[in-house]
Amino acid sequence: MLERGKVLEVLAGQKARVSFKSSAACVQCGICTRSGETVWLVVQNVVGARVGDEVEVEIPVQNVFWGSFQIFILPIIALLLGYFLGGIPGAFIFLALSFLAIWLYDRFYRSSKTVCKIIKVVS
């Protein structure tokens, strides 16, 4: 998936913070940090973009599908599994555990494995 954004800050280690306008895909994906209508993401700056440049960023499609699965499908599966194993209390416990698992994954694993990069400077 390609997104166009603006470089806010150039960071050490060939990285840059890029801001984007929030789109419909942003709700499903979840890899960016949201701030109202604007989202931002730290990406690899392999083309040497500078602050203020408009750039095109490649976001791997599997990140979008995995994010959608985590947000929408995994909690429903946990809820149903908990209901069948322990009734209504079990459903709520499994639902809470699924949210905890998603939060832990997001906090400790996903951010280190997501590889988004600037592929070209537009202007």
C-alpha cells in the first residue's frame, strides 16, 4: 500500500517521522500513531528525504490485513471461545485477555517488525 505524506523530522539511523492525512485504511491498519485527522509513522528514510519534503511511503499490505484481523476478528473469536468454555463470565475474561494480548503484541513486537520505507520524494 502506498501513502503520501510529509516529512516532519529526520531521525538518526536513516529514519524519518512522516505525517499523513487519515484515510479509511487507517482505521483498519493501526500501525500509525493517530492525532485527530493526522497520523504519523517512523519509517526508513532510504532516499535521503529532508524535513518538509512530500514523500511516498510503502506500507506492506500484510500489516494492514494483520491489523484488521487483530482488531476485528481476534476479539470475536476469544469472546465465543470464552462463552463456550465458561459461559458469560468466561466470555468476558477471554475478551479481556484478547485485548491484553493485542496490546502486548503491539507494544513489544509489532513496532520492531514493521518495515515501512520512503520509496521516493515527490516534491
